[in-house]
Amino acid sequence: MTPDLKIEIAGTKFDNPIMTASGCCGYGEELAKMYPLSKLGALVTKSITAKPRLGHPSPRTAETASGMLNAIGLANVGIDAFVQDKMPFLQEHKTRFIVNVAGSTIQEYVDVCSRLADCGPVDMIELNISCPNVDEGGMEFGANAALTEKAVAAVKKVFPRPLIAKLSPNVTNIVEIALAAEQGGADALSVINSLVGTTLDIDTFRPRLTNNKGGLTGPAIKPVALAMVNRVHEGCSLPIIGIGGISNYSDVVEFMLCGATAVQIGTALFIDPYTPVKIIQDLKQYLKRKKMSSVTELIGQIRKY
């Protein structure tokens, strides 16, 4: 019998638990040239803001040991161009679509999400309250429980479908923030966004990023992400989408054992865009080997000492 990879989050069904991470495949056009987007559990768009953003000047990415730093600065086309130019493409493809939304103020989040409320292909919104490489908004909201609750509650009033809050690891108590998001009305959580980091050129003495710091992603952050997913799973009742250094099926299994219902693939896409497809195939073989009929049997089954 073929194992069932279907999962459900906030009443929304997904064919499998493998999603792309925001900012790692744009709006899906390039990825769709390689394989049908229907193979994914969901495609998560790059962050959308009220107005177009150019982002930070280059260099805005830098390779590090077992990972990468990025300070893109939320470069995007803005909500008007997204609805007019990108949405028709999304409507052509049969997969779940999650739009990541960022803002400098709560009102900006509300304005963007209210526009998306009328867009049929948008199954969920992922509220980016945790971006570490912009000067205003982003992590400012995700590092303060009261602001997290306020931002989530404001968006819930204008967006009727499921809302995901994307949490930052750059906080003292991530469970406190998770509970605030739940109190505000979030339907699920993405855990975690990138860690704040920097790297220097020892010849010029300058940082390798024009923003001086950026978000660390890739395998280097996986142990931190696993621990935080597990903490949130034990301290909050919302379903979790795990993020952080996932590049193969065993990484997915670890995240699900720690409490994630689904996962997002990010940095690995830059190395091999076919990573999600390979993971789905390998995950099926793993479940067969373990004689499991459903991938949901893994969720939260960590056996602690």
C-alpha cells in the first residue's frame, strides 16, 4: 500500500507536507518550468508589501559555513502588480498557494491582506512578522507579544481564510510569541524565520552584506529550528509548519517528530530546485520501510529521554 502523504492545516487539505519557503522561488514562474507545481504541498510566495520595494543593494547574499546569509530587504513588485501580473499565473496551476505578507506598520499588513481576501487562488496568508533584515516592521512585531497579537488580530478582521504567523527565533521566549499569535486568532504558525548574523571580508574589513547583517539560513540553523518547533508544539495548540535547513527526507522526519505538520524548503532550492520532488519520493519510501500508512503518524512522536 502506498503511504498517504496528505495533511490538513486549519481545515485546508494539502496533498503532501512539502512547501517552498518564502523568498526562495519568487512567485513560482521559474519553478513551474522545471516541474508541475501540483507536485508541491503548497507554494509560498516571496513577501508582498503595499508598495514595490527594490530591497537592499548588492551584495545581499553571502555563503557561510553550512548555510547562507541574506539581506534582500523584502524586494518585491508590490500588491497592485502582484494581483494584476502574478495572480493570473497562480490561477493556472493546481496547487495550494500561500502568500507571504510583510509590512512596516499594522495598517500596511491590513491593507495588503484586505486586497488578498478577494483573490480566490490565495488559500492562506503567511504573516511575516519576523524578517531580520529590514529597518522597520518585520521582527519588530514578532519580538513583542502584544504587537504580535495586535497585528494578527487586525489582519484576521479583513482576511477570512486561514492565517499563519511566521515566528522569529531572535526572541527570548518563542512560546510566549506563539501564544500571543494564537490569542490574536492565528490558525497556524511557521517556525522559524532566519537567525540574525553577519560575516566580514578580512581584506576590506567590511561586512559581506551592504545591510551589514542578514538572516542566516540553511543546515547550520536546523538544530535551533528543531528545538524551537518542539518548544512551540509543547506549549501551543496551533499546527506548525517547520522551517530551517531542510534538504532531505530525514530532515523532514525530524521536524515532524518534533511536532511540525508540514515543512518549508528554502536554502536547499538554491542548490537543487528539484529538492522538494526528491524529498516527496524519499519520504514515501521511508514510510513504507517503517510500515506507516500516513505521514501524520510522525507528528509529535519524539521519544524523549
